[in-house]
Amino acid sequence: MSVEFTLTGRKLRGREKHEFFLVLTGTAGPYGEATVSVGALSRRAELSCPALPGAWVDHPGGDPHGLIPVDERTRLVVDGRQAVLTQNRRALSREGRALRIALGERRYAYLATGTGKEELRDETRGALVRVRIPPRVERVFTVLPAADPVDVALALILQGADLRALTLTRAALTGALSFLDTGRGEG
């Protein structure tokens, strides 16, 4: 039987606005309270949920006011094991642009499956977690029966990573907007 739950963006106040870029929180079904926090200065996203294995993703550089960039310098750790990340950013299909994740003996693909829809798949077990991203700052997760706590932790922590390169459209828009950004503030 599948389980569905929602993590919602928490309104940041005062000092939190300087410490965090994004905080998603909610009750993750049978796993209890879960929080994914993306640090603005630390450039690290962390999962906090007592019933799930520890998970974090970080990057030594990047914009302090954004999600954690995903490239060859990104470190992703779930349950004490560091993952190896690869992505073909030149591929034209969604499957070809998927983020490939090797975590110990497990082989995953995280890909966009439609507008505002993403999915974590395992090479042998198939689809594990589906994510819907409505226009609001929230994520709706559907955990499929084949998923275990490591799979759920991986799907949750990836919400702190910059996954705009999963689709050609998102990557092109990001590239165009970054080209237009002069880097100088207006005010």
C-alpha cells in the first residue's frame, strides 16, 4: 500500500531568513515529523526525521540564496554512505537527463516525469517515490510499497538540491535568466 504526505515551506522569520534558504516541514506519514532545511551560509541541506536514516547534501560553492547545486563537487550522504552522482546534461530526453545516483549497491535514477512531477526509481525495484510540486512552496510525496526508509530519505533530501537540469526546458530557462543577471543589485 502506498503512503502520501506533504511537506510545506515554513515561513522564515528574523534570523532564520539569514540562516536558511528553504525549510520544508510536515508529518511524513508513518515516519513522523520530517524537516528538510537548506542552509544559506552553510550551503548544506539536511534531513531531520527520527524514523529515517540521516541524510545531507552539500556543495563547496554556489549561490548562498538558492538550492544546493548538483555537479561533480556535490556530496550526497544517506545513512552514512556517500553517493556517486552523474548526470548527462546534454541529453534531450527526460530519461537521459535523469540524475543517476549510486549509493552502495543500489542504483537510482531521479527524473522529471511531467510538469511539476518527479520520481525516484531503482534499477531493479522500479518506481519508489513520486513527488508532485504544486505552484505553492510544498512537495507532495507518494511512497510506493517497494520503498524502504533509505529510499524515502534519499527522495526527501533531494528536495534541497537544485534539480533544474532534469528537463531541457528548465535548464534553458535557467541559462537564459542567469545570462541576463548582471550580478548587481537594484537597490
